[in-house]
Amino acid sequence: MTARGDFSRQSFLGEDAEQVLAETRVAIVGLGGGGSHIAQQLAHVGVGHFRLIDPQDIEDSNLNRLVGATQDDVINGTPKVEIAKRVIRSVRPWADVEVSKTEWQAAADLLKDAHVVFGCVDGYRQRMHLETAARRFCLPYIDVGMDVTRLADRHYAVAGQMISTRPGGPCMRCLGFLTQQRLDREENDYADAGINPQVVWTNGTLASLAVGAFMRLLTPWFDSSTEFEWLELDGNNQLVSRSRQPDYSIKGPCRHFTSNDLGDPFLDLSLRRAPKDSS
Amino acid sequence: MMNDAGGALAGAVIEPELAAIAAICSGTVKYMEEAGRRYVHMVGLRFLVRGADQQMDALLCLDYPNGTYPTKLYLPANLGLGLNWNETAFILAKNWFTWSWSGVSPNQPPLAILGGHLEAFR
Ligand SMILES: [Zn+2]
């Protein structure tokens, strides 16, 4: 046991796993159904640094799935990032948690500062932009999302996916997840966006898959080298399987993100003052 | 000396087709690319919003891959105005806002594309 706690039950992750996790900085974008679950699990495994980004306060309709939220939070309109922070600090009081109650695009400094980005956002275009940001700052990106589709009268298909990509490997466009058709449909029909059904058990499964992908990235406890993961959850049959879409979609190295697209293209060194020599 | 966001390319020759845009900007105007998409980045673009002068940076996408929106103009702020501001985008490591303004053809000079989008504010 260390000052941070007793991690003996996960010691199979490696001698230095506790240290690695304690020094890791994760950004979680979206602290709703998916992100709140992910934050809770990452606190338990011992991640030391959190960057939480979400502009919203909790509403009554979030209580069906937002882990850690209470009725009092609904009454008080607590920001979702503050609920997640409370959950994390109640498990690991020593964790460093920075929050931003803004759109993630306005909190790029928190993204840049992370080692891994979790995306729990709505819509294909937001995913596209978030993965673009992750690539620009050279960060692995782990995305979760779920959908409920009406098949026929009183018949619904619950489904979701967890996709993990990393710089240099195929992106979500290469994989065939972010297709131009999906992006266009969302953009051209934006006015028709209805409510987005979400349920806690499906979100929980997807969050667990995301945390699993993260743990494999940081503390690979078995031999598996993959450049990406795309796991599909068939929520009706409660089955998780590897998506076969990438087998058909990947056509060689990623041509969407090149090494020219790294870093801040507007960084102007001439605006940076050299430190004064005090001697 | 450059003192704006285009400083990294200080002294670069402006492409002739961008000179007309540069004339209405206070700073650098240049092509930039991200994820295979081509943009014109403008520092200090001057334009009219409902008859009043405005000045801000802007980003014009010349090859947006959506038939309904083949080009797009991005601004650093949501100007409201009753337009459908429907996207917060993250492009070239910056936060941008854009709105639904369809059908501005990419098959015309950059200044004409820009003018097509600024029509929304007249
Ligand atoms: Zn790609």
C-alpha cells in the first residue's frame, strides 16, 4: 500500500502501473452518461490527473444515467463537471482535477495538456472535430456513443460503439465510421435533431470498453498490438463484437491527418519574450 | 516585422488571387491546409454587419465536401443575427463558429466566395 492507496488487486498490470496511472493526465469531453462512468472508473484504477470539459448543468432527465448525480444536484443545477469532480475526489482525494464548464473547443489548453482524450460527444461532426484536435496534439482518442433506432412499432434497436484511434494509425474516417454521407446527413438535417435516447446500462458497458482500451494502451497486461479498436455493442442481444467495417474501409495509411497538421499553426515565436537574464 | 498571427510566414509573397482579399484585411492573408482541406486564413477581415463596420479574423474553406455547403466561412464568434449558427468547429487548433449558408460555389475566385458568404450579414 502506498500513500495513494492499495492497488494490490490490480498489480498484474505491472510493477510501475500505479505510478504510470498516477502520472497520467486524461481529458474527458462530455460528462454525461458515458463520460461520468468513465471518470468514475478512471478514479478507481488510480488515474492521477483529470481534465473535465462539459458546458452543461445537470437536468432532471439526466438522472437516469449520470453516475454520481443526486436529486439535490438536479435541484441545484450542479454543473456536470463538478459532479464528476466530486465523484473522482471522493474515491481519490489526491487526484488533480481541473474542470472547464465550456464547449471543449474553448478549452483546447486542457486537451493539449492531456495524454489521452476520451470523447463522449453527440453527433458525427463533433466527433470529427474532436478527433482532429486529438491528432493535432498527437493524442490517442477514445470515443463512445450509443443510439436507439426505432425499427417498427414498439420495436427498438439499442446499439453503441467504442472506437479508439491513435496518431499515425487509421482515423475514424479511414475506419469507415465517419463517412461523408453521415456527416452530410447530420449537417443538412440539423434542424430535425430530436432527443437522443440514452440508458445507463448501455452507457456503462461502453464506458467499460473505453476504460479497457485505455488500460491496454497504458498498462498492456497481455500481448496485443492494434493500431485501433472498434467494438460494436448490440444492446438488444447484449453482445460485443469487433466491427468488420474497417476490413472494407481501410485503404492504406491515413491520408486525412499528415505530419503537417501537428501543433498550433499560429504559434508565433516572435511574440514570445526571451527570459530576462537576471545576472 | 509581422505582429499578427501570420508571423510564421513573415515576408511571404501573397498569391495574386488573394491580393484582393488582403486589401480588406489588416493582417496576413494566406492559404492553409488541414486534414486535406484548403482554407484562406485572414487576419483582421473588415466587413459590414447590418451596415456597421466589423473587424475580426476569418477562415474561408474552399473545398468543403458537402454538396449543399461546398464552401464555408468560419468566424471566431457567433454573431447571432437570426442566422442558423449550427457548428462549433475546431480547425487549425482554433475554435470557430459557422452558420448555414448554402450554395456558395467553389468555382469562382476566393474574393467572390468570401463575398457570397458575407452576403448573410448585409
Ligand atoms: Zn484517416
